[in-house]
Amino acid sequence: MASHLTSIGFDAESEEEFVDLAARADEEGALVESERGAYLHWRLPCGAELWAQISAEQELVGMNPHLDGRGRMPAVLTRELAREGDSPLDGAFHAWAVAPEALADSQDGLYPFVFDCPDAARQAGRRLPARVDVQLALFAHELQVYPGLEAFEARPQDEVRLASRAFIPLGLFREESDESDRSDRSDESDEEESMALLAGHVVAVERRVNEETGRAFVWALLETLGGTVDLVADPEIAPALLQAGGVVVATGWLSGRIL
């Protein structure tokens, strides 16, 4: 079954397998310290990354995947998000994608989005707003692939009408609730998820192999509105016709590292 881990060639369907994978990160990863604890950062040549979390009490408290890639999204970080159930080493950011020529402190952007950050604790104390470049990776849940712009524009009229470069922050659209629920907005950040729907032109694509497991995954660099994003997908959901010069529409989870 496709998952965020299989999207970069790992697999851990049970708690025991997850712990075994964290143990490998402990063996192979580099220690990265922060004010809230430490990470064990394990990066494979294929770009797949695992960030195991070690608490101040030296206990494993979590692990997040990422893909080190070529995507670059100019953005202004506006605030850090804290979600119920997060460990002190988890974290996410609300940001605005901005044009490259925008001022460093500008909060006027192209669109807002939210992304999970695998080394969020390293950003503790950063003064916000802050102009940064974010290396965004979209871990695809669903994919639609078109061999070129002409095919994309000729798709059925009943499909969502998107530009071929578009970015929709799905995690910022909240379902309507009843009046009693809407009266309390004291902790809105809990509702903001790192999910997006984007359309982009395929700049480059590769079928990569995770050197640890021998399992394949698909990587593509997408040019979308505002910048470029690394897309990764389990081959189970990535059709063979994914190719450079094509157009992709994808929904998925956003992981980002602040550069």
C-alpha cells in the first residue's frame, strides 16, 4: 500500500518495522542538535531522508521522511504551527509564496500554504516574518499525468479547471461546522494541514531506487506557480507515462526544509 515512506522507497507497515527503521537511522544518521532535543538525519544517495527524533531524555519520540531535492520556493514564513499530539521536535510553518523580487519583509504573496518541517526545532527562536527559500517535496497521494500542455488543456470539461501551473493549499480550506463549533477559534492552527493540490510542468523525472531497501520510487521536478517542487510517488500510483515536458496534477503532503 502506498504511503509517505514507500514514496521514497522505504516501507514500515507495523510499529516493529518502524522502530527497526529508526534503529537504522540511529546507526547511519548524523546527529543534529537543537534546543528541544536532537535529530538523527539519515540521507541516502537517492535523496531519501529520515529524520529520527531523540528527546532531551534520550528517547525516540518520532521520525519523519523527507526528500532532498532541487525544488526551490521563495517564501515568507509568517508563523510556526503547533498541533495537538506533536512532539517538541515536530513542527510546521505557515508561509506565503512570493515573487523573487519581493522585499525581504513582504507578506504580500502569491498564495499561502502550510508545510511540515522535518527539522523544525532547528528554527526555534527565528524571528518572523522571515524571507527564505524552501525546498518543498510533495509526497503524492493522487496523480493525473498528461503527456503535454495540449493534452492537459483538452482534458474533460467536468474536471477541475486549473492552470497548468497552479498551487492550491488544501490544508487551509476548513470544512464548515455548526454554529456552536464556529464560536471558538482560539486554536485555529490545529486545523491547518500540510496538504496541497498543484499543477506543474515536468522539468525532469527519474525512477530512483532506495539503496537500503532496493525498492523503487518516482521523482520529478515540477515547475509550478511561484517556484519548483520535488514530487515523489510510490510507483503504484505513478503511471509509466510520466515524462519530461508533460503536465502533472497531484495532491499530497508537503514536507519542506528551510534553506
